Amino acid sequence: MNTPKHPDLGAALEHSRSGLRDNHRRTLARLLFFVTGSALVVFAVLQFFNGFPWVSAIELLASGLLFFGAQRLKTTPHLQQWIYAYLVAIFSFFIVIMLLPDASIAAFVWVLMMPVLAYLLLGKCEGMILSVPFMVVGLVVYYFFLETVGTAHGMIDLLNMVLCGVLMQVFMHMYEERREEAEQRLVDMAQTDALTGLANRANFQSTLARTIAECERNGSGFALVVMDIDHFKLVNDTLGHDAGDHVLRNIGQCLSERLRTTDSVGRLGGEEFGLILRDVKPADAFELMDELRERIAGRELRYGEAGIRVTASFGIAQWPDHGQDAETLFCVADRCLYTGKRAGRNRVAPAGPVHRDRSEKAVAGGTV
């Protein structure tokens, strides 16, 4: 059985802090560093001629750090720390500019950029935590900047700024929340078999690859089981495909109910299912699957007025005894499965012991 590599969408989503993947966040952050650094050079010149040489010096220093950071962002493993440093620094800079005695009223529009940058680069939770305090400070500074809030004109200016700031914060939060929900639904659809609700083939292979990596680190083992419903075509041919779907859903439910929380199950395609049994010895894996085999064989599934009974065959491969990679394990488990089918079906066929002085590939029936 071929086992092509599939992206682990669940892991990718977990490591994504916003609507952007890390490589996109890295690209955007570098662009922001370059643009901000270049803008600060221009502002530094203007601030110098505006009578604020100390502000000009700070802006030039910050510009140099931003250009350096833009280069570091290409390869740094500390992307999140760089983003936090940038956002905290630039938000603080916005506040400082607003506090200048001759500050332009246009400087306060940067308050409205805070939630946009924070949510875009940090996501919903961290973006809100960072942007809200800075926005509150910015609005307070604007309040004191107006001085004449007691007048109708001053109150209108203040309310416009407060309303725009609050709406910007709320809209960004709502957008990010809905985006996360939509992305999660898409990932669930991409990783779930629509008929049974189990993991689909790609998701199961990702789980298997992750399980192998974890077991290599901690030295534990697991069993890979390939299960096939016997004579499933007969159900489709005699009762129709709806009855076949009914059987598949019930088998999927049976597998989910019996397995432990540490185990994994997925539909590999058609009437074939895959199971990963964590931390089990070969004898325990055989006993568990034989019990599951009996449970399936003993169930009568009702479909309208018809009663449907099916059996299943199982092939078991043990990691690392029968293979240390996913493809080898699938080959061994498949070979065991079809050995069991040739022997009469409705049985569990484990791979035989591996003789270390010969080939590492085990086949069913205990031969090598």
C-alpha cells in the first residue's frame, strides 16, 4: 500500500496564531519592518527640522533596528518574539508621538491601526490582549489633547474617535473569530470521512507518522491494524448502496466505542479501516482485535425490514518489530489481512515474529 505524505492540517492550524501561516506572517513582518524603517528615516528628517532632534535620533535608531530585524526575520526561529517586540515598540511610539506638545491631530489615526496590526499578526486572543490597553491609552491621550471636550465641538471629536476605535476593535475581533470558525470547519472537512465521521485516509496517515515520531522519542510501541469488512460488495449488490452506507456508519461507530482514548481509527477507503493501538504488546493487540471481531460478527444491523450481519478480517503489524516506517507497516498489515481472508475470513491475522538474522520484513503466518 502506498502511503504518500500528506500535510498535517491539524498541526498547521494549531501552530497558526492568526489567519496567516508562519511563512506568510514572516513575509508580512519583513515587509512591515522595511516600510516602517524607511518611513522612520523620512520622519526623522522632518522631526529634526521641526525642532525635535531627540525624537529624530530615536527614529533613526529604530529605523536601523528595523532594517536589521528585516534581515533576521528570514531565518530566525523566534518569529513570535520579533513580532511582539515590533508591535509593542511601534504602539509605544504612536503614544509618544501623540504626547508631543505640537502633535498633529492626524497622529491619532494610528490608534485605529493598532487592532488591525495586532489581530493580523497575533490572532484573536493575543491580538486583543495587546491592542486593547494601547488603544485605551491612546484614547485617553486624545481626550487630554482636545482640552475643550466641554464644548459640543470637542465632544463630537472625542466621540468620533472613541466610536471609531471601539468599532475597529469589535469588528477585528468578530472577523477573526468567524475566520477561525470557518477555518476549523474546513480543516474538519478535509480531515474527516463524511460518511462515518472518522478520520479520513490523509488524516490517519498523518496520525500514523506522528505516532511513529513520538514512539521513536519515548521508546514505546504500537500496533497498526488494517480491517476489511468481509463480502461487503454483496451487501451493496443485494440491498443497495444506502444499506452499505448504513453498515459502514455502524461499523465506524462500533470501532470508536470500543477503542481507548489513546487509540486512533480512520476509514482508509471503501470498506477498509485502519486502527492505531498505542502501547500494546502483540498478544494484547490480538486479544483486543479478536474481541472487536466477535462484537462485529455478533451484531445484527437493522435496515428497514432487513437484518444485516457482517464479519470483518484484521491484519496486525507491530512497530518497530515489523517495520519502522509507515509504508512497511502498511505492507505487513495488508499482507496479514489478506492471508486471513484467504484462510476463510472473519479472523484476526497477526504478523509472525521477526528473525533478526534474516530479513526485517515480516509476513503473515509467522514466515519470513
